[in-house]
Amino acid sequence: MDRYRVEPMRRLAPLLMLAALAGCDRRPDDVPVVVSAIGFGVPRLPMRPGDALPLPAALFTASTAQGLVRFDASGQVEPGLAERWIVIDEGRSYIFRLADAEWANGDRVTAREVVAGLKRAIANPRNPLRPHLTAIDEVVEMTPLVIEVRLSRPRPDLLPLFAQPELAIPGPRGGGSGPFRIERAGNAPRLRPGYDPTAADDAPEAPDAAEFVQIHAERPAYAILRFRERQSDYVTGGTFADWPLVDAADVSPPNRRLDPARGLFGLSVARRQGFLAAADRREAVAMAIDRNALTRDFAPDWTPAETVLPDQLDSVTQPARAPWLAFDLDARRAAAQVRVTEWRAANGGTAPELTIAMPAGPGASRLAARLTADLASIGILARRVAPGTRADLRLVDLIAPYDSARWYLRMACQPCAQPIADTLERARESGNLIERSRLLAEADVALVQDVAFIPLAQPLRWSLVALRLREWRANARAWHPLNHLRRETN
């Protein structure tokens, strides 16, 4: 048996034994959509705007509440509480006109309530988006249906942040404005479509059963098994750590979907000590890794990454590239091995040893085996450790919430040399977009020279999608609203 399949099969074996007793009939098309969101954290009402949200809670929140804007099936911004908006003053002012929306209790949504909720979300210290919202000076009610967000610095890329579930606005007593309403709370909440008051003047028709959604928060193995046995229609939130379980469960290829996710997947240099104290030796680690082989171990469609930035974004130049990328793998490893040999000669012949922190899961075991072998090829001994322990290198696996070079560079600069952090801070504070772009390009070049972060690939995000969910779309945000699974608009 393939050594990579042993761990996933062991995890799934008890479940597959039970599955033999389950029915294998195809799920009909006229029943509620059953969703398995990988993770934990079924939300409790009332919701507090701005709280960090694990995936099940994020899906629930984005389904029962919404922000000024939200994402569509393709990951593009679409109207939410606001029906339209304009950006003026070079990105220093966003003016939103609210739609004729209702809270779950039937009350009309007012600008005053939305302003209060947005202020609470922005001020919430547990909001993971808070470091990216510092340009917001104030949020004001201009009229009962118009809101202005005033910024101290131009930020023309702010709309995708407003679409994140952490900035969704819950209404009175925790019920939001849709696009779904809570029909039944609990560990597997059941949602029904909300009534859109702009859609018709007469009373809405009762929704079809197929328009209802039920959300389960569960571990990957259970989510995959539920889908395999036709007890659910959709599994979302899969990462590289869980991907081998899909192969082990023999899920049909047409149901497997990968997102072209944008973000960071690589190794952050957590401790600049010993072998990693010098940039040229940190570079040796980066040079040793066969990124093409690493991604092929998982899926042929997984995209390797050689730069911190996926493309130019709002930097003034193309992504900075390390000079060694001009050479083939054998030449890179030969140069890296020279640096390891020099280190050993200066340290009594002892081989450098590194620890790499990464999560649990069969995919992490597969990744650790690949990295260990690659580093051993140049004489470095590597060992995997748990995420919360002291480590030399840490795996970073993040989806970008918005399209700015600053997000990538800031997340890769943890830690990095202080001058780079200072340059990023100047970029954040700059009131001139051209100057900001120049500073981001400068920081990108410096970060590559500092070797604070070693890119490996784009994040791997997978879903299992029943064929009845015809409107599911792969997208760069790896975010799939539940109201855009079966038809284009709800």
C-alpha cells in the first residue's frame, strides 16, 4: 500500500465499516441542501459583530446576516445591505445607499443600526480584520438610508473587506437581514430563504424544500463520509491537511473541486538562531525544496509558488524574485549544500537541525515527509512539531481577504528585519497611492533578500460538490455563499 495512504485509511476505517450499512441511493433534487463545514464552532445567538469566526460560524453568519456588501458565487463583491455605492476622493470616502431590507423580526433596516453594528465590529479587539481597517476614521449616518465611511488615507481596495463575514451586521436580538432566516437553531441549524421586500409587492410564496439549507460543523473524515454516503450535498473548508482523506474515501472525481485560492502557503522563519541566523543559510532552505514535486504529491492542479506576491497587485512593480530561481533544482541544491558544508565545518561537523511546526492531518504528514527529504538532500535534519510548540520554521496557510500587496507582505513579515517592518508601516500610513505602491515594492524586494518567508504554493482549498449544486463556482477567495449554490441569485 502507498505509504501516503496508510494514515488516511486508518482514520477512515471505523467510519467506512459503518458506511457499509448506509444506503447508497443518490440524493433527490427536491430536498434541503445539507452542508458539512469542516471545523468547529456552531454559533450562539446573539452574534457579536467582529468576532473571529471558524468556518461553520462564518457560513452561518454570512447566511443569516450580511454586511454592506457580500461575495457572489465567483468571489466578486455584490450588494448586501447596500444596494449601491460610490468611492470618491481617491478612495478616502465610501458612500453606501442602503437597500429596502428587513431584519429577521420584520423591522426595516436603518442606517443608524448599520452604523452602530459596523462601529462595534471595527472596534472589536477579537476581529482578525482589525489591523487592515486602521484607515477608517469614522462611519456616519448621512440620511436614514445613506452611510459614509470616511478614511484618513486612500484605500480603493476596501470593498472586499466589507464583504467578509466578520463585518456582517446582526440585527435586533441577533437575527440579521438574510439572505437566510433561522428556522431551527442548534448544533445543525436549519435555514430558510429570507423574504426580499424589493422583489415583489405582494406576499412571498412559500419556499421550496430544496431552497432550505442545513449546516453541520464536523471533522473532515465525518464530512467526507457523510457526502460519500449521499447524506449531504456539499463539503467545504478542506485544506491540504485533509486532502488525502478524499482519495482514501474514493470520492468520485466529478465531485472534487479545487479553488484557485490566493494567499500565502509557505514557511515563516520563526527563529533566527543557529543555522537560520544568516540570510544566505535561510536561502539554502528555500533552494532545497522541489515545489513542483511537492504539489504533485497532492494534486496535479495545485499551483506552486516562488514569490511572496502572486502578481503585481498594488505594488509599482512585478513580484520580487530571488536570484536563485534562474537555476535548475540540481544547481540550487548544489549551491545550498556548500553553505551547509561551511556551517558544519564551523560547528564541529554537526549537521544543522530544524523543527517545522505544522497542523495535524494526513496531508501535513505528507508535506512533512516531502520537506524532510528535500532538506536532507542538502544535509539538513528536519523534524515536524505541533503548531503550538517552539519551532524554527512555521507553516503559514492563509487566504487573502483582499487584494493588496500589503496584506501579503505584512503576513509574511512575522517576523522579519525591522527596516522592512518600518517600510510596511510607512506604506500603511501613506496618503499618496503612488508613494504607497513604491514602498510596497521596496518592502517586497527587501523581504526576498531577508528570506523571512519561504513560499511553497498557493493555498490548497477543496470542496466536495453534488451535481445538483449547479451554481457552485471555483474562485480565488475560496468562499462559497450558501445562497449561490443552486441558482444565480436568491
